[in-house]
Amino acid sequence: MIEGLLDGLSGLDTHWFLLLAFLLPFGETVALLDAIVPGEVGMVLLGAAAADAGVPIPLVIAIGALGAFAGDSTSWFIGHRWGYRLITKWEPIHRRMAKPLEVAERHFEAKGGRTVFAGRFVGALRALVPLVAGTSGMRYRAFLPWNAAASVIWVSAVVILGAVFGKTVASTVDRFGIVLTSLVAALAVGLFIRHKVRQRRALTEEASDTAPAQAERER
């Protein structure tokens, strides 16, 4: 399947090819689209297809980096403009998010730039970090250089990976993609269960600690 997709990408007109190079990283990093847009895998495939089709790799990297930068900036703007209002508007969300947001504000104030840079290389955080940066009050002029540097380095890495290894990477993804996805899903479920167990244990311990004090007060 992946090799067939590679052949299809290689046959695209250059303009459509470059538009895709922009839209994949843009769509993945815009809030709420990262779960449905396969930006990282897509850029690896585009790198491989560009090498086959003779599309200049530096041009693909430049357009892709612009898309990643624009996507992160859009997520930052959404967080900056509406994030806190959305969190405080609905009480159930506010109860759950008020404390994490307070922690995030302190975190980004102390080392926000490094967090923005590192978040670009972690798929699960790629859209979340810019959104939280905007919501927590990180200034755009502080966000911009770290985001720009991370976008260029990330896009360069994934596109060059595809261009250099080409169909070898595609065949590996095609062969082991379902297995890797299953392993990641199983790991996620395991972590969720562990979190719930620890949460329940903490509540039990808290109840045990407060029960004697409450009994003493009732006396």
C-alpha cells in the first residue's frame, strides 16, 4: 500500500506536490487536527517521492517548514485568543484545567522556549504545546524563534530521511506499521490503566489519612 502511495505522490504535478508539503505539517500542528493528519509519516513519504520525481529537496523542506511554522503559530493564536476563555467558560472544564494551566504558565515562564522546541519532535505534543504556550501567556516574540528553529530542523530531518532511504523506509512502514500501531495502542491503554490505579490508590490513602482527623474533630 505504501509503495503504491509513493508512486501516486511521485506522479503529482509540482504545484500540487508543494501544496501537500505545506498542508501536511500545517494540518498536523493545528489544534484538533493532529489526530487525523499524518504529518510526520506524510513528510517522510514526500521526501521519498520528491527524490523519485526530481522535485528539489531544499524546496520541499522550505515549504514544509513554512507549513509547520504556520500550523504552530495558528495553534498559539487559538490558545492566546480563546484558550483561557474556553477553559473558564464551562465549569467542568475549568475544574479540570485550572490547576494544569497554572502549572503550565509557570513552566512556560521558566523554560517555555525549550519546551516549544522539544514539543515539535514528540508527536503527541506537537499540536498541544503551541496551544498551551498561547493559553499560558507566552509572548509570540518569545515563541517565534524557538518554533522557527524546531520547524526547520524537524522538516529537514523527516524529508531527508525519506529522500535518502526512499522505498526502504516505505516498505518498513508498510510491513510493520500495523504492528507498531498496535504496540503503541497497547502501551497507551497500559499507561491509562496504571494512571487510574495510582489515582484510586491516592484517593484511598487520602481518605485513610483524613478519617482519623475527622473522627477526632467530631469528638
